[in-house]
Amino acid sequence: MLIGVEQGQNWTMYNGDCCIVLRGLEESSIDLVIHSPPFSSLYIYSDSENDMGNCSSDEEFFEHYKYCIKELLRVTVPGRVCVVHCKDLPKYANVYGTTGLIDFPGACIQEFEDAGWVYHSRVTIWKCPVVERERTNNNGLLHKTVKRDTSQVRQGMADYLLVFRKPPASGLMSEKSVTRKRGFDRYIGEAGKATISIRRLTAASRRPKIRQSTFGEDTRSRFGGTCAKQMYSTSNSRRQKTTKSTFARYSSI
Ligand SMILES: C[S@@+](CC[C@H](N)C(=O)[O-])C[C@H]1O[C@@H](n2cnc3c(N)ncnc32)[C@H](O)[C@@H]1O
């Protein structure tokens, strides 16, 4: 079922059932896959049979999702990655007879590995437990549970990005390797927060570890480009002075 296609320079956007759309894509033609599948049957998105979230059990969900996982492997360039957004799922007492968590990321890893992907990396996205409590009213997050039986209290749940790599045809290099000859040249991340923490550090003149690099290429590659650029954009004489002494300290490592 293909609902629509839009095209522009260097891009094509398909609106439709991904299991069907993927089948029409050329083998080894996709450089990066990123998606957020339905978290099994946690939410209902539509009553369409094509909707993977429209399932009665985790088994049924994975039976459907498997087609997508297999096709994604086929269309991805060897050595390139597929990123899957997911999280643990709550167990409901009325379904499972007890509360607890289901290791949905673990089940995804198993399915991807079974299909031939390599589990490559995982990013943890911190989520505020108070927001989760507001949304779900989950017993394990309520203050009244603290008072009644603290053993039922649990952590808030994080989100994850699971990163899978399509095995390269040979060796470890991607078939279309991504080269960055100068390493990272700009800070990618929570720039606002990072700047604040650097200011605090500067004021305190302590914990110098992240003030590693206003020193250009060599230092950047030595300590990692992200902190380097971050420091670049916040230069002042005092900070540079501290940074240099920090560098002197680190250069002996
Ligand atoms: C967890 S949500 C992701 C939502 C999305 N990340 C966002 O922030 O809007 C999963 C989405 O996958 C869609 N979906 C389920 N089965 C699908 C299929 N076979 N083809 C395409 N999309 C599907 C659902 O309708 C739902 O919108």
C-alpha cells in the first residue's frame, strides 16, 4: 500500500506501509536508516492491519516487524547502520498477573541479530521520571508507594537508540566509508548545557578535564573534537590560560 511519493533534488519521500515500500527499493542503496517502530502493542496508532502496532502480543508484533528488519538489511549499504528508537515496556498486572518491565530493546536486538545485523552501539536518552509518572500514573513512581511499600518503587524509564550495522562485504570498512579527514569540526550536542557547565567549571577553576583543547588539530584529535570545538567558541583570556595549564597536565598522559 503506497499512499504517495514526493521527490526533490537528492531525495524521495514515500508515504505508505514500510514493509511494502522497502520491497521496491534497490539493494544496498540506503546510507542510513533511522526509525521508531511501534513499541509492540503499547500504543494503538490505527486499526489498519498493516500497522505493526495493531497486534495482540509481542510474538505477533515481531512476526510482522521481522519483514521490515529483513528488508532494511537488504537495502542498506554494507557497513552502514540502522538506528532503532525503543524503550522497555511496562508489564500490566491485569495482563501478566504482576507488574514489572519487558526488555523490548533486548527482544529487538535478538531479532536484528537473527536477521544478520550486528549489534553495534546503544545511546541512552534520559527521560524525566516525573513526566513519566504524570503520563502513566505508574505505581512504581508514585509517592504514595514510597510510603506504603518502597520495595515497589522503580526508576523512571530511559529511551534508547539501538544501533545495528550491516556487516561489510569484507573487512571492517563500510562499502561507502564516511571519512572526516579533519576529525570533528563543530560541536554536535547540547551546546547550551555544555556552555553552562564550562562556565561553571571556569569559575570554580576545578575539574579541568573537559577544558582540553583550544589548541587546534593535534589537541583535538588527541582529546576528541566535541569538547575541542565547544571550548573554541567560548574563548576568553582567563579560560585559555587555564586550558593551557590543563593541556600541560594532560600532555604527559
Ligand atoms: C513509535 S511510533 C513512531 C512515531 C514517530 N517516531 C513520531 O515521533 O511521530 C510508530 C509509528 O509507526 C507507524 N507504523 C506502524 N506500522 C507501520 C508500517 N507497516 N508502515 C509504516 N508505518 C508504520 C505507526 O502508525 C506509528 O506512527
